[in-house]
Amino acid sequence: MAVDMNMSVLIVDDYKTMLRILRNLLKQLNFNNIEEATDGSMALDVLRSNNIGMVISDWNMEPMTGIQLLREVRGDDKLKHLPFIMITAESKSENVIAAKEAGVSNYIVKPFNAETLKSKLVSVLGEF
Amino acid sequence: MPAAKPKIKSVRKPAKKAVTKKPAASKATVSKAVKTSSSKPVKAGTIKARKAAVVVGKVMKSVQGKAAPKTSVLFAELEALAKYIQDAKKEISALSPDEVKDDFLPTASDELDAIIGATADATNVIMDSTELVEEVMAGLDGDAAQKLMTATTQIYEACGFQDITGQRITKVVSTLKSIEEKVDGLLAVFGDGANSTQKKSTKKTKTKIKKEITDEDLLNGPQSTDKAKSQAEIDALLASFD
């Protein structure tokens, strides 16, 4: 099935710079419909009031972290099937394991490049 | 007197044992001897008292001989400890902990915050310019557009340094705050009260043995380059679940 390039992608990060980087890189990959949030709780509000097709979230945020957001998403009947990519500087094994156990779709470690971002998007959504 | 023999014998044996091995038993032996002496008051009593004196004397000598050096060692250790504490107080005082707490640490934190701000500003300027290049690029075709696309992508990737740097600096600021609390604790213990706030450190020592990994434990921030897991290692770990 072809990937809907018009889907809304929610990017979540407490660093505005990173939001901007992600937005620009996603635009270069032809994802033009992008929503932003700066922590987990704000992201949940956006998710519950918009038709979001995928979440790309940082881990280390306050007050609600990325892993907490992931658990909330997976515990919500309406959101639990959303593709969820964690993109974080937290690179310890226990982080990856915890994210996987919480139901993460894929995991990108910072610093990352556009090629890695694309390959993870393809692995989650399919070729585009 | 055949009847007296067993009594004297029974007193002598425990007394010998008491001297050599069990001083505590000597009390029972003496007590027993006093009771026994009722049948032979003078003779038996004299012998047993002499024996008891020998036992007590030997025990006292033994105790004095052994305890005295230990006591002096203990005194010496306590004296050294007291001197160590005094020296530590002098050294801490010479470091001007109040100055460290009130000036150096806050200044260091402010400087680091300023670095975060400056790098964020610079990164935003770089991205403003890059986005402008992208706008121009939209009107181009062919090889030139592709080259500009590659260049702008690389600029965006490189701008990620601000996020990582910011996280690292935030970690250092957090460490400085922790040091500040410890300096507070030192002032409370060693400070003279005149130049210290005497605030008690509220931060509890974290136990190193953790039974369960909490969400808090998982907030480690960026790893140093030599320790950080590569994307390939992350991928392998994820794949191990499939």
C-alpha cells in the first residue's frame, strides 16, 4: 500500500531547533503536513484533537517524557496503532529495551542523518 | 583424712582451668570454695583464698597487660581523627566555600546557560539562511537543484549539534547544582555559622543498588562518543526482539 504523503506527522521535542530540523528534513522527504509539540502532554492533546498519521518523538522532555507519551498512546484504543518513532540521545540498551517493551515502532539515536531518518520511516511506513 | 581429699581436688582442678583458660569460671570456683569451706573452715578457706588471689592477680595482670596498649592505640587514633577533622576544617575554610557557593557555581551555571542560548541563536540564523536557499532552490532544476538539496540537508543534519550540546550542558548544570548542595552540606557541618547559610542539603544519597529501573533512571542524556551506542547497535538490539 502506498504511503500517504499527506498524512499529518506529529514531531515532539522540547528543543525548538530540533523541531525545525525535523520539519525541514521531513519536508525534503515530501512530508509537508507537520504538527509540533514540545512535550508529551502537549503531544497527547494534539493527537486527541487531530488526525495524526505518525509520531516522531524525543525521549527526554518535561513534564511528560517520550516514553510516557508512548505508553499513553499504546494504552489509548484510538491511538494505539499509530506508528511511533523514538528519536533520542538516550542510547543505552535499557532505554532501547524499555522503548521496545512499551511498543515503539523504531528507534533513532541522535545525532542522526537524513538517510537514517528515511530508512526508519521506510521500515515503519513502507517504501515511498 | 580420706574424706577431705576429693573436696580439695575438686576445687584445685577448676581453679587451674580458670587461670589458664576461663577467667569467668574462677568466680564460680571461689564461690564454690567458700561454700565448701564450711566443712573445713580454716584450712580449706586459706588455701582457696590464696588460690583465688592468684587467679584474680593473674587475670588483672592479663587484662592490664593486654588492654593498656589497646587503649593507647585507641586514644592515638582518636587524636589523629580529631586532627584530621581540624585540618579538613582549615582546608575547607581556605577554599572559601561561601564564595564557591554564592559566586563561582552560579556564575558557571549562567555561563553555561548563555552557551546554550548563543548556540541556539546561531543555529536559528543558520537555518533561516538555509531555508532561504531552499526557497531559491525551488526555482531551479537539474544538477544545481540537486546539489543545493544535498548541501541544505547536510546543514540541517549538522545543526543537530545544538540539541546534543544543549543536553550535555544541561547535564553539567545539573551536576553543578548537585555540587552546590554538597557544599551547602559541608558548610552546615564544618562552617562557623557566621558566613554560611547553614542550609541542610535535602538531596538524599541515592542507593547504588536498584532493584527496578525507573523512568528517572532512563534519563541519562547523551552518552560520550566512545560509550554511545551506534545506530547499527540500536538496530541490532531492536532486531533481537523480533
